[in-house]
Amino acid sequence: MNILVCDDDKEICEAIKIYLENEDYKVFKAFHGLEALEVIEENEIHLVIMDIMMPQMDGLRATIKIREDKNIPVIMLSAKSEDTDKILGLNMGADDYVTKPFNPLELIARVKSQLRRYTALGSLETKNNLYKTGGLVIDDESKRVTVDGEEVRLTPVQYKILKLLTANAGRVFSIDELYERVWQETAFSPENTVAVHIRKIREKIEINPKEPNYLKVVWGIGYKVEKL
């Protein structure tokens, strides 16, 4: 397994590298977000350990870029311990969060946990054109959507929205980004258009659309499919 460690503190980077190599992982290093993206582009990376505060490109922006086409696990590192920072990191697509200073054994345990989950669910499902969270399953090869084994029929636009959000489960998409990614055109006041489609999707996949289990609004930011 190949792991990328990205932190502008080179001593921390090297220390994490040593612990990971003791567990027989191959480790790549980067010292800012742009460098991390280059490493991921040029190598097969299975997990990223990403610091938040870095020059040139911080960890949050780098994670957003990673999530555009990768579902590899991302563990955030930060010296900040406030809940708001943790929530922001997770909403941007991180899978886990570790506060500095951290126990190396705890970090290794989190790495192993995320890799087990990725191997069992994330990477295998993506290779098979399957996207899953909880009981929601999208088979992109057959364009079939099921919830708890029951098939759900969606319009082409509804399918595109749900597939995008489910393939990036846990990541929040702004209304503008969602519109531009699905409709493939510049967004001009797309709030009502997107909201109507979201409501229709909820009516089809949720037991109680008013208290959704999967498709959720993040007020003031956008929408996401919950990672379950």
C-alpha cells in the first residue's frame, strides 16, 4: 500500500514516514497541497495524510481537488482542536481527523482502519462501477439504483445528481458546482432548479424525505450524500 504524507513541517513528515515504513507501507512525501496533487497524479496512492495549514495550497483546498476524481481515504492533521475545524475538514471530503500532537500508534490504527474500509468498499466498488453508502447502491454500468434492495427509478438528471454525490459521499457540493457538474453549463441563479431535483430524489430514496438519511442539505454551503 502506498501512502502520501503531506505536511510543511519536514520533521513531522519524516517521523510519520518512519512509523509507516515500520508497518511495511511505501511512503511518499509532499510539503504543500500542490506538491501532494502532483504526487497523486504521478503515482498510485491508496491513502493521504494531509496537514491543513500549509503554504501555496492548504490541506482543505487540496482535499477538495483530490475529491474531484479520487475516492482514496484522506486523514486530516491539524494543530487546531476546535470542533468547527474538524467539521470543516470532514465536510470538505476528509475521512478522518487527527489533532496534533498525536499518538503515533493511534495514527497507525486510523490508517489501517481507513485502508481496510477502502479496500473492502471504496476501491473495489469503484472498479466495478458501483457506488454505495448504507443501503443506497448505484450500479453505473446498468444505470440501476437500489435502496435496501428495492429498485428506484430516476430521471437522467436525477441519476446524474445522485451518482455525483454518492461517488463523493461525505463531500459537500455547492449549488453552483452541482449545477455546473451535472448540467455542464455555467450556473446563473440555479437554486430553485437544483432544489426541485433534490426534493424529487429524496421522495424516491428516503423513507421520510423531511428527515433524510442519505441526501442532506448543509445550510449555507450546499448538498451532500452522507457517508454511512
